[in-house]
Amino acid sequence: MPELPEVEVTRLGLLRKLKNKKCTGAVVRETRFRKPLRADLEELLFNQTLQDIKRRGKYLIWLFDRSALVTHLGMSGSMRVYLQADVEVQKHDHLDLIFGDLIMRYHDPRRFGFVAYFPDKESAFAMPELQRLGVEPLSEDFNSKFFYGALRQTSLPIKTSLIRGDIVVGVGNIYCSESLFLAGIHPKTKSNRISKKRVSALTDAVKEVLQSSIELGGSTLRDFVSAEGQSGYYTLNNNVYGREGQPCKKCGTLIKKVQIDGRSTFYCPHCQH
Ligand SMILES: [Zn+2]
């Protein structure tokens, strides 16, 4: 499933190729998604310049001259830019947005993603799904003072508070395990029992894990125009995730796995408490 780092890498790649380009056409091959895709997208976007693409959580907000799109990659979606000369349509290539000789192609086998049209940017940003999101992990709003205050309000396990998305968005399952390891916090610790100092370490760890994943993703997608669909995660050097029964890289103790809210969570019983 595409996580925040992949969505951010997608955003950067799209912007690098398409910013300030005019939309000259659209080909809609499928309209049934989590939200229906407008079949008349070509008329709606024709001749409008793509001014910018913003991100909130795993949503991208595309800002055109007079309208906007909100897109989500769902479970299996990808968005890639191709030179029009190269394109052969594959199964599950549901939408092309055409920008002169470049094509943005949306591919989504499971169709849990969507591309939603809005007549202006205000209505796009007012979408209810965007209103419910917690703060951006890489923004200054996500700081130890804010995070400590939010965690005081709940006795849920810290793993749950991190992954729910109502305090901070985009910390997916792998990033939860990795951040908690870096901060030395056991994933089942009650959120309101963690000291200020340790919350501060966790805040830094979340930023570090996500930032390094984005950097790694950016480097793998250098040639974005012809990039193949990448799936999911860029953390190649996990400390704990997926390493059950293997020695901790810090202390040698064997890594353990527990289920929290039905999701696998990995930790070092010696380094995390
Ligand atoms: Zn350890």
C-alpha cells in the first residue's frame, strides 16, 4: 500500500515534470472508484495550467487555474509520467491526463483510490476527508509540545496513537515500529504514561524515519518519466520491522513480534521499554 513517503515522492516527481504545463486532454477508461471519476474530465480541465500539487496526509491536491483535483492512491494505485511516444495502455491504466507530449497515467488494479474533481481549490480543501486529518509529521506543527499534549489525552498504546492518523498523519505500520525502536519506547506503552523527554525523542524519530524514506524513494525514482510502478516502502534497512527472531542491531537481543489492533508490530525487548 502506498504510504506517505511514496505519495510525497509521487508528488515531487509529478511536479518536476508537469508544473506550469497546460492540460491538453484526458482519457477516462474507468469511472468506478472509491469516488466516481467524472467522465467529462477532459472538458473540465482543458487548457488549464497545473499550478501546483499540495499534499495532506496521503491525499494530493492538484491546483489548476480554475479548478482542482483531489487524488488518493488507495491500496494499489500509482501515478507516473510518460512521454506520449512510449505509451502502450496496460490493464488497470484507468486515466491519462495529457499535458502536451507528456502523459500522467493513473494505474490502480484494486480501484480503492480516486481522482475527484472540484470547481475551485476552496471546495477541494474543504473535502471532509481532509478535515479529519491530524497534523503533518514533517511540518513544524508536529513538535514535542503538541505531541505530548495530544498523548496526555489517551491511554491507548502508543503504537495505536501513532497509526490512527487523528494526531499525526502518515505514520504507517512499518514507520511506527521503526520510530518506536529509535526512540526506545515499547509499542504497548500507554500514551499518557510517556515522559516529555521520551515524547520528544519519538517526535524526532518519526521525522527521521519518514524523511529518510522520502530521500531513499526520491533517489530510486530519479528517472521518473519511465519509472516502473514502485510498491510501498522505501525502508531498505529496517532495524526491527520484519526481523522477528533476528538479533537487534544495537544489543543482539532477538527481535519480537506482537499484534496490536491486528497489525504486526516489531520491537526489541531490551532496547524498548
Ligand atoms: Zn536491542
